[in-house]
Amino acid sequence: MNELKAVIQDVLNLSTEERATYMTQHGDVLLEDMLMNIGSPDEMLRDQAIYSLFMELLVSNQLLKDTMEQLVCKLATDDYLFYGIGTHMDDSVFTRSYAALWLAGLLRIDMMQSYLSEEAKEQLYNKAKQFLQREKDVRGYVDGKGWANAISHIADLLALMIRHDYFEVKYGVPILQGVQSVFWKGQVLVDDEEERLVEIASALIEVDFPEEVMVEWVEQVFDQLQLYLMQRGYTRDYFTARTMTLHFMKTLYFALKYKQKYPQ
């Protein structure tokens, strides 16, 4: 761990030209080591070293298109984006969360350079649209380990996916169902996750997602609350879901007012 931190810090300290030479000579090995530790519980290694270097390589255009596509195909799998999915309160969340962060960076580059194959994009979309429904670990900051934030990070990725030219209406409904599932995960989220989730809805508005489908979805969200109340009464889960729903809907309301869209 300490050795990898030192190597990464040395690479970060190189000039752009020196880093390009290093990546040509040693990049494959370094990227493999970074991937192996993408979800390390060591915040200094995971976030300030590995993720910082990855973003530096992306923004300075020092990763080959083939390499970036290989990363997307590798990250959008059960070994990374869905690693340990369904578990709760263990360190696997960091792998899922940072896989989503890496994928967001890679997709943002594709929106400018269009390097991904149809197969790679299809794999990413089919995987990522399921994430919110399946994720059980909704922790934000974890003492001693830093930010987990899987819900926020996948929300950022989903919003980018919607704004990408590859997006089709068929992906919108399962993504919205995923957002709805977050309201029922048994915890009121306190790190402004509703802002990131509403960004998904904002992205749908920008790409002219059918208003009637969004209206129907909003009605279903409140219908689910009412049905639960009728069947089970005023339980803790009901009030948690109600609070989450109202936080989201209030934020969505002002987003719609600001954009002056979706009058229904």
C-alpha cells in the first residue's frame, strides 16, 4: 500500500511530458495496480492517490482510447461496479462507489471524443441502470475511511448517461425506478443525496423525456407511500420513506420551476 502511494505520488509530481513517457513505459502495470486497489478502505490511497492520478491522466489526455474502453468494460462488471452488491456496512461499497466515479470520468471523455464501441456503451447502460435498486449501503462519510457515497456517485454517472447521445427513452423508466427505491432503503440520507438524485430528473428533462411518463412516475411514488400506510400503518420505515420522498420532491419542484419545464 505505502509503496503504491509513493509510486503514484512520484507520477503525480512529474511534468506532463515526463508522465506521458512513464505511462508509455509502465502504464499498464500501474493501471492494474490502481484497479486492484480502487476500493481500498485507505482514504489516502483510494481517493487522494489513485483517484487523483486517474483524473489527472484523463484530463491531460494520457490514456489511449483502447485503454479507456477496456477500463469501461472492466469496471461495468460484477467485479467492480457490482462487487459485493447487496451487502451492508462493509468495505465493498468503496469498490462500487469508485468504479462509478471512474466510469463517470471515462464517459465524460467519450462525450467529447466518442471512443466507446456500441457494445461497451450497451454493457455500461444495462449494468448501471440497475444499480440504485440493488445497492443497500447508503452511507455517506465513513469514519476513518472517508467518503463511500455510492448513491451520489452512481447518481452522477446516471445523469451523465442520460445526457450522452447514446441514451434512449427505454433506459429512463428503470433509472427512475431506481431513484424511487432509494426512498425505501430504511435511512434518511443526510449528505445532500437528493440534490444528486434530482440531477437525474433534470437530465431527463433536458433530453425531452416524455412529461406524461414523469407525471405517472411521481404519482406512483406517492401511491406507494399511501399503499404502505394503508397496509402497515405509521411505522418507522413509513416515516423514513416519507421524509426521503418529500426531500426529493421539494428539490425537484424548484428544479422544474427554475427550468420552466414540465408544467403538468
